[in-house]
Amino acid sequence: MSSRVVIIGGGISGLSTAYYLSKAGIANTIIEPRDYLGGVIKTETVDGCVLEQGPDSFLAAKPAALELIKEVGLGDEVIGSNDHTRKTYLKKNGRLVVMPDGLMMMVPTKIVPVAMSSLLGVGTKIRMGLEWFRKPAGAMPDRSVADFVADHYGQEAVDYLAEPLLSGVYGGDPREMSAPAVLAQMVALETKYGSLTKGVIASRKNAPPSSGGTLFRTLKGGLGTLTAKLETLIQPHTQVVRAGAETIERLGDGFRVRVGGEWIEAGKIVLCCQAYNAASMLTGLDARLAELLNASAYNSSMTIAFGYEAAGFHNPIPGHGFLIPSVERKRLAAGTWVATKFSHRAPDNRIVLRCFVGGKSMSGTDDEIIADVKAELRELIGLTAEPVFTRVSRWHRSMAQYTVGHSVRLAEIRTRLGEIPGLQVAGNAYEGIGIPDCIRMGKVAASAVQEKP
């Protein structure tokens, strides 16, 4: 069997690559061991409730996802987060405390709400005030998010702001994550202004007039609507092989891929799988490239959706949900009231709470973890109602971690790829972990393999 382009991995990166190739009339083959396409994007409807088993939305500020959604005819399905009801709580000393207004990530931009909040101690508040007078010190070497934030606002800001806020995106440890890779905008503001607070306020004043809109966007029927649409659109030009790729070898000016003991010839290849899987395939082709890819760290995550009868149900905390810092964490890392955050998510007779567990907290059976999470919810928010349904999704080593040194590794990965014509990569291990980032990288990879050698 031969294919002009082989795409290894059928997540959103691989689907996007296949879509843009198919749009150009280029035959391609997706190799994907799962029995569905979409990767961590997977939507299920239970009891009239739209349940996202993976990500539930994408950042509106990054255009690639919205552009693709409109291009495939799903523009009318786009909805925004209900930002007018947005209120987030953080656990502090065993109790939930509302996050004060005026915080951009861990950066305070309003004095009074932060000063009045019980989330942070007096010492941290004083330090936040004095941070305004910090002077630019020029470009700094790569350092961890924890070191970066602590340098500006102290350890309490790391523990009760940076860690829980970033955990919801990366599921990682701020002591290991690279500040330039994860907080690139903040690092740029530090270089220019010295003070992050001063930089954020100045950047808002200098920003072009806002066109409105919300922080997050999604689709009425769930993000699975997009992957299903893409799967339909690529069919005329895309073949899907339901198996795992094992090895990649050079074959003349192209390649061959061993899949399930059989060989598939390919003119060009786009690796859209996890970096560690890509590494295992490339050992014989480029050992150093494989080593670099294998150095990309990943974390695991787990979502638990609890569906409740709305009749008589009392939501103990109004708003979108809560975060639990690692210093206060048992099993539960976060919870979201699904239909409060997004409309069209649950009928009037249902309340859905989506809970998150990650890393070492995932040890144990589903039943054991569910029991522990229920106990935490009783203790934390007084939730004693029994759910009418529960859905659990586990994602093993699916969340890429941009650890210190990521930018240097990525630069060398790009250099070595440049020495292997016809080989491209796309996915959340490289230049952004969100859905728009993966779509953008898929589009770039599709464009690159269309170019003549």
C-alpha cells in the first residue's frame, strides 16, 4: 500500500492536517489506533446533557479554531462562555474563597478587590503593591513558572494563583514548567516594563478597541461536532487505517511506515501523535531527534461528570466553579458547573458538575476515585445529593508539559526536521497545547508537505 501523505495520529492536529490536504485534493492516509477520530476531543450526550470528555472549549483570542469552524459551515453553532456569571473560587485553609476581581492570571490590576480578599496574606498584598516599582532588567534566562512568579509576587502567589490556574490548562507542576514557553506574554512584559502589573495595565490601554465576545468559545452540540464534520469532509481524499504505527524508515526519496506488521509507503509523513510515540518510531531514522522528542514530558488527566436532578438541588456556590491548589489538594483538582459556564449544556431538569483529577491522584479504580471525590464535595461545598448518572474519562499521558529548556529543545527539533525532507510534526507538544494551536500547526504542516522538495 502507498499514500502520498501519511498522517500518524487522528486527533485534532491530524484531522486538521487531513482536512487542509483534502481541500487541496491531495490523497492522504490517517493511521490511528483508536476506534474514533478526534483524540481527546470526545463529546457524549447523556440524559439530554452535553458532556465533554476532554476539553470543553477553546480560547477566543486565538483565531485558528474559529476560522476552521466557520470554513466547514459550523459558524452558526458557535457559542461563548457566560462571562457575566463567571465567578471562580479557590480553596484556602479548607474553605472556598472567591477569586478577587482584577486578577489577570496571577497579576493584580485592581487594588481594592485584591486588598479586601482573604485569599492572600498581608505580606503578599504588600509585595504585590511594591512590585509596581520593579524596573526592567533585560532578557532573563529560561526559568520555571514558580521561580518567575515568586520573584514578582512571592510563594503564596505561586501556591494559590499560578499553580491552580495553570493546572487547569497544563495539569503540571509550576516548578518544572518553563516560564517563557507557558507565560510568553508575561515574560515579554517583564522584559519591557519590569513590573508585570504595570505591563498588563499598559498593554490593555494600548490594545486596539475590543470587538466584544467572550473569553472561551465552543459549539452548541459539543466540540465533537467539529471532529465529526471534519471526518465527513475528508472522506473523498482520506483513508483511515485503524492500527498503531510502529516504525518509520527511509525508502528512496520517501518513507515507509510499519503498521500492524505491514508496510505503508509514503511520499511524506506528518507526525500528529504524542511526542513519545513519535520518538519510538524515529529511533532508527534519527536517534537524536527521537531523544529530543522523548524528552517532552506529559501528564495524565481524568474527568468525572456528575449529573443531578435539578428539582430541589441547591448549588452551594454560584458561578462557574472552583480550583483546588496542590497545597490543599486530596484527589479533586477542580470542578465546573457545566450549564452555568455554557448554555445549551443541560436541560432544565438536570445539573451537571464536571470534576477534574490529575497526576498521582488518578491512582485507584474508577469507583474508588468517585467515592473519594464525592466525599470531598460533601466536605467542600456540602453537596450530599446522589447523581443520577456518572461518566468517567481517563486520558493517559495526553497533556504535554513545557518544562524548562523547552524552547531550546524545540529549536533543535526544528533543525533536525529540516534535515529530513518530507517529515513534519504537529500537536500539543510543540507550539501551544490548545485546540487553536493544534489546528494551526496542522494547517502549517499540510502546507509544508504540499511544497516540492
